[in-house]
Amino acid sequence: GKVQVKSSDIQVGDLIIVEKNQRIPSDMVFLRTSEKTGSCFIRTDQLDGETDWKLKVAVSCTQRLPALGDLFSINAYVYAQKPQLDIHSFEGTFTREDSDPAVHESLSIENTLWASTVVASGTVIGVVIYTGKETRSVMNTSNPKNKVGLLDLELNQLTKALFLALVALSIVMVTLQGFVGPWYRNLFRFLLLFSYIIPISLRVNLDMGKAAYGWMIMKDDNIPGTVVRTSTIPEELGRLVYLLTDKTGTLTQNEMIFKRLHLGTVSYGTDTMDEIQSHIINSYSQMHSQNSGNSTSSTPSRRLQSSAPKVRKSVSSRIHEAVKAIALCHNVTPVYESRAGVSGETEYAEVDQDFSDENRTYQASSPDEVTLVQWTESVGLTLVNRDLTSMQLKTPGGHILTYYILQIFPFTSESKRMGIIVRDESSGEITFYMKGADVAMSTIVQYNDWLEEECGNMAREGLRTLVVAKKSLTEEQYQDFESRYNQAKLSIHDRTLKVAAVVESLEREMELLCLTGVEDQLQADVRPTLEMLRNAGIKIWMLTGDKLETATCIAKSSHLVSRTQDIHIFRPVTTRGEAHLELNAFRRKHDCALVISGDSLEVCLKYYEHEFVELACQCPAVVCCRCSPTQKAHIVKLLQHHTGKRTCAIGDGGNDVSMIQAADCGIGIEGKEGKQASLAADFSITQFKHIGRLLMVHGRNSYKRSAALGQFVMHRGLIISTMQAVFSSVFYFASVPLYQGFLMVGYATIYTMFPVFSLVLDQDVKPEMALLYPELYKDLTKGRSLSFKTFLIWVLISIYQGGILMYGALLLFESEFVHVVAISFTALILTELLMVALTIRTWHWLMVVAEFLSLGCYVASLAFLNEYFGIGRVSFGAFLDVAFITTVTFLWKVSAITVVSCLPLYILKYLKRKFSPPSYSKLTS
């Protein structure tokens, strides 16, 4: 019977039932399904980032059993290979021992259901083979590192310096005391008194600032749909030097358009597709008139054709053959949405036998395939139904042609091609169709003089090319092939090699039918965006899984490589010597873009890692094609390691996740390939063009503001510590606090918090200017807004101001010591507020509000808190004397001290802007 189990309790060898739309809990072999066809669809978007459905096949031995309960009555076992990383391969065997001759069946990837995929049709039963850490999905995840921004690291360095200063200052004070009495106790008292040097509120302020930047980015109407998924690194956006981008779906839309069909002597483009349509309609109407006339006449006419292949076929028949091949050789399944549309249920064609066009959608493993099938539909040959064993095409005349699928050889990245063997129901002919990349197919098809040249021409136009070929087989040839093929599929060792060898025996002297060209459109505004990023001094690398030709032509059409630049294509290398020669050849070229394939890259990195990275970093643009996901991440880590500069990765598919997580700043695009990348990224955007504004405006602002904020918070602590130091040294190095604890707390929070934090709203350049002059971005990458130089300037300012405030108060104070505290503290607050005003570059109404609010708070606390501090006792604690505060002398003394502490800085700032203005102020004036 059935038992509900928690997925954590599942063990290897359990039989599990998974309903439709449920997630599969662990890796299992697919034994049985409720579908009549013996197959089911699963959605794998969480596993490989593909949005389309995959077809999985039940083990036929168990699928044939009459009832579900019979699974318990048979005696069988499954052999599976050890757990491994590759989600696209599996080898195993299924053996049933209790039948008379023991039944052996080979298990491949299409008999498996991997964990974290979702069943899209029917109910499935499977036997668990891997659980927990051994499942494919878990083995493919890496632990993402916690990203820390460069600014945070720099501030940490400064904080360490401040700590050393604190210790040094305390020791100096104790030394000046002359180590009298319990000096170590005094040392600790000084450490506590000066502890305000260490900016504890820095982290709080910065984190609130980061949250504010994130909120501003999400609220920006010019880049709608942008999501900030991390609150720790918005400043990184202002410091990027390398941008690593994926091609498909990031620079391009991942929407294919069928552009060209080439038959060797004649080529059809988008404007001449109607000719193809008329040819197809003619050829099919002739065939049907023949068939209806007498059923035998169709076969002899074909016989003649095959016996005399030297006759040049007419263009019409060649088009007919080519279109038929494209309509049959694929992995596409038409799916019919049901009439009522009940909760999106899919009713299969067997149910209503109604192949109406309006509710048909195609499911396939790549958008290219769907495009080809949609194109054959547009010229009149429509795929209306497909299951495991047959396919049905509808002719322009409305007749249904049925083809039985005998074998299917799926596309793999190694073979770069896919094949299918079909038998025509009406004539019984067996044909082997094949389509694939030109590199793989050029050796398989019969000799011809146009294929290579035309492939080159199409690639230069930015089209993806596929070569289509066919071969007719006799019944005997096919039977012989089938027996060898099944034998190879059962072998346990080197199965893939043996199977490939058997298939290759068929792949000889195939008849070349046609060459198709499909265009992948660029995303909106890719060119101006790349242009802007290049002007901003960002080096752009394109890492793609696509083939070299396509990658090169996209690089040209997207202006990743400017028109005038040379492109150096790195020849494929396999050994150390070849790599050495090739690197030397590349070294001689100047200012040219580099195009290199993944395997050559591996070789170069293995032997000449340092030299290669050094050369590549000098290039204006680098394109790496045929990269695996792990390789992408590896390149990111290399750049970080060798250059020490900040890197940013941008991608849209599950295959870019590792690269996004490895980079200092990962940006995901929500695209056709699912949401995996945008969920793993630190920032997710909806279109590539938004990245310009994200970096130029938001990155710039976040970095500049955080730098100002961080230094200001440090300055705030330093001033008060300087005052404490001056105070102590005047009073014979007594370790006595200058201000009550309450005042200290108020100083760090309510009196100065708002204005200092309002620096978060500051901007030095208007967004329009920043986008118009991306060159401004170059200055940021040098990191001059926050460095030891600027830090030392702030330290000097703090010491100067602290000294002036304290000495001024001591010089001007009257009869009572209480007045020193009152005068100096008031002057201190005013100085801080004025300093904020000095730092701000562009005023914002909230800043003004913050300034007056803080001043108001301070005045109010002067009035109301006098009881709290106690007026009677003339001690260090007594702070206020209302009668004194309201006098004119108090006011002029405070003003005088404040002016002395702030005016010189205003004058210096004015002179500096006059004589060495920063680059942005030249533009704004």
C-alpha cells in the first residue's frame, strides 16, 4: 500500500510515487507512469536554468507490467554508477531476474528523474538511486562566499590605524604623568577616555547608508524592476574595472528569428519565404493526386530516383526534402492547451484529435529548435503531434502524414549534432536525418564546395548556422545497425564511446540538404551601453558557451569590439609548446581584441597563467567562447587574484550562477532562462541597458557618499578626543572626563546624527552629467575619495579644530569652570554642523531640515535638561547656568571660537576649488 513519507526519510531503493506538479525529492530511475505513452515531461528550470520541458521515458520492462501492484511481485535490481557532477549523463542497467531469459535493459539519462525537478504530466513511480548530498543538484552547488566591499576593507584599515593611535596617545599621557602611583590604572582610564577615537557608530551609520542606497536604486524610475538583494556592497558599483558578461540572454534576447535557408545553388531570405511556401504546396498537391490516382505509382517513381542519383533534382524537390528534414529532425513536442483552460491543464492530442492552430505551443530544449519548427509551420508543413514512437505532420492540403520514430540521438556538447531515424508510414521507407554545427557536419556530408564558405558568410551576418543532412537506409541496413546499437547500450564500461562508435558507422556520406541561419537579436540599447562602459574605463570580457564564429560576430555587432580594431583569434592549442608559440604571436600585436576558446584557455592557464592574464588584461576586449560554468567562475577568480581590481559578472541563466557568485559584484538579468541567476545575484535588473545607470549614477553616488560619511564619522570622534587630550594635559594630565556621559552620548547621537547621516543624500554630479561623461567614472576606480591621504587630512582638521575649541574655551572662560564645558560643547556642536555644511556638494531640502532639527534639539536640551545636570554643585558634573547661557558674552565667545575653528577650512576649500578643481566641477560650471 501507499505510505506518506517525509522527504528526509527517503532511502536508496525506496519506490516513490510523485504526482503531477510535485517536486521530485531525490534522484531516481523512472519505472512507471500513468500516461499511456510510457513517458512524462519534467520541468528542469531549477537544475540547469532551461525553462522548457524535458521528455523522460519509463523503463519499458516495468511500464509493460499489467498493474501497479505487480512491481512488488517481480525480482529485479538496478545498477547505477557512482554519484558524479554531470547532470546530463547517467549510465546504469536494469535487470529482471525472475523472467525466463533474464531481461537486461540499459538505463541512460532519459530514464532518470533528478531531484528538484518538477513533474509536468501524469503521475510517476521511481526507485531512488541517490539521496542527500549525492543528488546531482546538491553536488552542483558551491557555497557562495560572503562578499565584502573594498570600501569596508579600507575603512577597517583606517580603524586599525585609529586603534593604534588610541593606544599610543594613552601611553604618551601616562608617560607625561611620569608613571606616578598606580600608572597602569591610569593607562586604562585614558584608554576609556579616548575611546571615542574608535568610531563605533561608523558601522551603524554605514549600514543605514547602504540600506538607503539600496532603497534609492529600487525607487529609481529610469531603471524599473531593479532589485537590490544584498545590503553590503552598493559602493562596489562605483569601483568596477572588469565587467564579465554572458552572451546569450544578456547581450542578446535569446529570441530566435529564422532568417535564411541555403540550398547550395539558391538562397532564400526573409523576403522570399513565400516562394518556398508555393513550392511546398505544389509538391504536396502533386503527391496527393498521385496517391489518390493509384496507390502503387508513388513507390516506383521513388525507386527510379534512388537508382540514378546522378540526375540533378529540381529545385522544388530539393526544397521539399529540406523542409521535410527540418520538420522531422528535432526534439520538439507540440502541446495543446485545453479549450476550457481549466487551471492550465494540458490535454493531449489523443484525447480530442483536434489539431487546431490557435492553442498549440511547442516545447523543446532550445529556442533554436522551436524557431525551426515554427518556420516549417509558416511555410505549410506543420508538426501536429508527437509521442515516443511517432510524429505527425500536417501538409498544406490538410492531410496528416505519420512517421514512426525508430531511434533518436540527442544533441550533446561533444557531438554538436543530433540525429533521428524515421520510417514513413505510407511507403515504409527508412531515413536517417541529421542536423548539427558546421564543424561537426562538414566531415559527415558528401563532398561539396559551398558549405564552408556559406557558413562563414552567415556567421559574419551574426546568424547561428545549422547544417541539415539525410541518408536513406534499407531495411537490412537498419536491422543490422539496431542490433549493434542495442548491444553497445548495454555495456557497462565506456558505454558512451561504444554507442558513439556505432552511430558513427551510419554517419558517412550523408546527402547535404540545406543550411539554415537563425538570428539571435541583440537586447535593446546594447551598443550605446557597451560604448559608455568602455569610455568609463571598464574592460569588458564576454564569456559564452557559444561557438567561436557566433561569439565573434556578436562581439562585432554589439560593438564590444570597435569597427577599426583587429581581432586576434587564438588558435586551438593542446600542448605547452603550441601555447608558448601562440602567446608570443599574440604578444606582438597591439591594441587588438582577443578571441579564445575554452579548451585553449585551459591549456594556457595550466602552463602560462601569469603571462596569459597579463597579456589579456591589456586587451580592450576579450571574448572567451565554449566556456563551461566552472570555467567562467575560474576566470573571475583569476582576474581578482592577478589584478587585485574589482570585477563584476552579469548573466541571466543557471549556468552563470557560479560566475556571479565568484565576482565581487554579481548582477543578474531576469530573462528567458528563468530566475536562477537573478536570485543568486547581488543586484538583479530587467534589461542590460540599465547597467549603465546602475554603475555611472548609483555606483558613483554610493561610493562618494559612503567615503564622505565614513571619514566624517571618524572626524567626529577625533575632535572630541583631541579636546579631551588638551583638557587633560592642561590639568596636569589628570585622567578626568571633560564631559558627562550624557553629553557624550547625546553628541554621538541626537545632536549630530541627522546632519551627518544626511550626507547620504549628497551628489557631486547630476545624473544626466554622469551619464553624458562616463569618463568621470575612471577617477573613482583609482579610489581617491577614501585613502590614507584624505584620512590624514581629516585627522589634521580634527586636531586643529579640537585644539582651537578647547584652548579657546580655556582662554575665554570667566569666573567658573562650568562655563568652559558649556562654551566648548556648544562651539563643538556648531562646528560639527558647519563642517557637514562644508562637506556637502549639492544641497537637498532634507539636509537643511536635519541641520536645523539638530540645532533645535540642542537648544531645547539646554533649556530642559538643567535639572538633570544639577546647577547647584559647582563640580565637573554641573553643566548649565541658565543665567550665564542667556548672556551676550556667552554667545559672542561661542561664536568667536566657532569662527576660528571653521573659517580657515572654508577659505582653504575655496582656494582648492579655485586652483585645482576636480574633474566634475569643470563640467558643472
